[in-house]
Amino acid sequence: MMNPEATLLTATHGPVRLLTLNRPAALNSFTAQMNVELRAALEDAAADAAVRALVITGAGRGFCAGQDLNDPALGSGANLDVGGVVEKLYKPLALRIRSMPVAVIAAVNGVAAGAGANFALGCDFVIAARSASFIQAFSKIGLVPDCGGTWLLPRLVGRARALGLTMAGDKLPAEEAQRIGLIWQCVDDAALMDTALALANKLAAMPTRALAETRRAIDEASRLDYADALSMEAERQHALGHAHDAREGIAAFVEKRAPKFTDR
Ligand code: T3D
């Protein structure tokens, strides 16, 4: 039975797990409870071999407005512990998203602000509804970008735009976010979930392990020089080349049949 108090809704569509942030009255801003429930749901999806792609979206008109600034867990006055919350809740969440064994799609249905924006940008694909927007809201309340924003933004859009977005803190419409390469795709509102689920199903039929290794290799290469990146690629191909999916992919191509990928 569904728990009406749950801050996260979970549904399964064949090989695709759909997670819906569920605090619509506060634009799905993160309480400690929602953060913990989301992380548990990610662990559950990671451990379930039947799950081969993940979609995350928000209930109501917002995607996620970042930290719930009314959450008692944040503390107040002299006891305000922003750093503690980031260390304890957002860092593990961002790391978990980035190490999922399956592809992760953020289906951004409305405003994504603060940690809510960077949580989405940390996913493998960001598909946003045309009416959605992204706000690096941190500077307006005297904070720096977190939930991976300082690392992600310059890599996605370059230093000038990263500084513009984070220092000015203005709302960036989804269409503009796609134009500058911050997100993968902007689609009509009515097409958002169909587009996200179609992509998730396509990815679910692909070699799941190779997709997760692709993310890991791309992230690792950004810390390496060219020669070391080439060595890292050779190491990864060595491991994947001995795994089932590469043998199956190559055999299927040669035999002119559809491949059946199973590695995860
Ligand atoms: O410890 C830490 O702080 C960890 C660090 C975390 C990093 C962060 O995420 S810091 C950034 C926190 N987020 C923000 O500063 C964004 C605050 N929200 C807004 O600026 C606006 O709500 C939006 C621009 C996102 C949307 O504006 P609008 O006009 O569409 O909606 P609204 O009327 O402002 O919000 C609707 C309701 O959601 C409203 O409640 P009400 O008045 O109807 O009862 C509003 O208070 C609530 N809400 C929106 N954002 C938050 C929130 N409630 C709590 N916390 C929020 N972040």
C-alpha cells in the first residue's frame, strides 16, 4: 500500500524505475526525510537487477526547489548547520547518482532551483519541459553552489557562463538551457514524460554495464592528461571486452541479428 506521507513515489515500467519527488506544496524542496527516502530508493534500484534505467521527476508544478529552507533539520540561528547538511545529505546523494549502475534521466517538469538544479544536472540526461527553468539560487541567500554545482557547471557550459549563472542567480528557461548545452533536451510540456520514458526504454535495451562505465570513463578522463586518458580507455576496453555484452554485441552484428544484452 502506498504511504500517503511518503516524500517519494516509486513506480516500475518494465525495466525502467520511475522516482517522483513528492512534496508539491513546497515545490519538492528537499527535507532530510526526502533526501533519505530518495537515497534509499536509489540503493534499491541499484540492487535490483531487473532495473536497467532510471527516471526522476517531480510531482506538481515544480521539479525541486533545492533545500527546504523551513526544514527543522537545517537548524536555525547559531545552530544553522548548512555545511553539515551538505556533507551528511547532499554529498552522498550526488555521489550515489553519479555511481548508479544504470543510466539516470532527470525529467525536469518545472522549476529546478539550488541543490534541486544541480541534483538534476548531475544525472546522465536532463530532459526539461519547455515551461521549466533552472536557478542557481545559492548566491541570493549567501551561499555557494553545492550538490556538485561547482564541478558540473564549468564543465557543462564553461567558466564564463558558470559564473554568470551562479553569481547573478537568474532564472534560466529550459530552451536557453538546451541552447547553451546545460541540458540534453527541451521538449513541449505534454511530451516530457513520454520522451523521458522512451529514452529510458531505449537505454534499458542497451548494454547497461557499458553505459555506466562510459559515464565513469568520461568523468575520470576530465581529471587526466591525454596519454593517461588513452591508457584508462584501454584498461576499460580490456575489462569490457571480456564481458558478455561486448561478445554478444559483436556476435549479433556479425550474425545480423538483434543483440540481447544482460550485463549490469
Ligand atoms: O543546509 C542547506 O541549506 C543545504 C544547502 C542546500 C542548497 C540549496 O538548495 S540552497 C537553495 C535553496 N532554494 C532556494 O533558495 C529557492 C527558494 N525558492 C524560490 O526562490 C522560489 O520558490 C522559486 C523561484 C523556486 C519558485 O518561485 P514561485 O514563485 O514559482 O513559487 P513560490 O510561490 O515561491 O513557492 C511555492 C511554495 O513553495 C511556497 O509555499 P507557500 O507560500 O505556497 O506555502 C514557497 O514557500 C515554497 N517553497 C519554494 N521553495 C522552497 C519552498 N519552501 C521551502 N524551501 C524552499 N526552498
